[in-house]
Amino acid sequence: MPLDATKSNVYKWMLIDKNNLKITPLEFLSMTSIDLTEERFFRQGYLSFDSDQAIYIRESSSIQNILRRKEINGLPESIVGFIQKKLL
């Protein structure tokens, strides 16, 4: 990948429904860092996260989805395999 590649070409973000493994690719717009909190803005919504948890708000609603950080070995194998297939 070129050194001057945009962040949207370097990082890929996706929303995965863990019930049916439906993937929604997220279109990256911008990012900020405030103290220990990271923020990502996507056409489909907003994500704010730190080392422990995250809040995702869909563009189409004001409902806050509270997300907990999990180590990769804490995820079900079906989800890990699914993500690996999509990214490789």
C-alpha cells in the first residue's frame, strides 16, 4: 500500500450483526482523538471508543448502542472465521 494512502484505504470498518452475521461496510469520513477517547465518523453513523467500551449511534436513529471490548479469543469462532474471510 502506498505511504500516502488515505485512512479510508488503510482501515476497513464494518458493522456485523452477531445474530445473523450480516455485514454492513462502514464508509469512513473522519476521525478525532480527545484525551483517551477515539471518535470515528462514518456515513452510516458515529463511533466513540476507549480501551474498555464503545458507543455506536446509527445515522438513521438516535439510539446509543453500548459495545464492550473483547479480545479476539473471546469471540465465537464462527464470527472470527467470518471476519477473516471478509478481510483476506
